[in-house]
Amino acid sequence: MLQTLFQLTVLQNVFGLKELISSAKTYILAQFSVLAKTKDFLNLSRDIIKMFISSTEIDVSAEEDVFRAILTWNGHKESERKNICRVVS
């Protein structure tokens, strides 16, 4: 299910499924702390990660949760994700 939600977000630009995508994005942002601990999260692209973490609607108990999620994501494919600053800038 989580993989499907992430994939729907990616398809937004391809097919213009705005209402469906909006619902998926809202759910992801509301459950960010839980979803950030999944394997699907680790495989997201830099652009998708940046879209979620830059949203004012992200629901986390502290900004530190977002920072930890980024560090975990970066460490998953560290050789491919050398410049973490591009994600958080």
C-alpha cells in the first residue's frame, strides 16, 4: 500500500490525477514519521523526498524526525547520494 501511495505521487505529473494524488500526498504527509521508516521511503528519488520534507503540511513531532529520516534515506544508497545538502537546501 505504501509503495502505491508513493508511486501515485510520482504519477501526478504524468497523468494529471490531481484529486487522487492530493489524497495520497495528504496521507503521506500526515503519516510521515511512520512511512519514513519503510523500505519504500528509502527508494524514493531526491526530488520526491524534497517535495515531502519541504511541505508545510508535514506532520512530525519534531524537525529532528525529518532530519533523521533524511540521514537514513541518504545512508541507504550512500554511494549514489553523496551530496545530502541538495535534499535539505
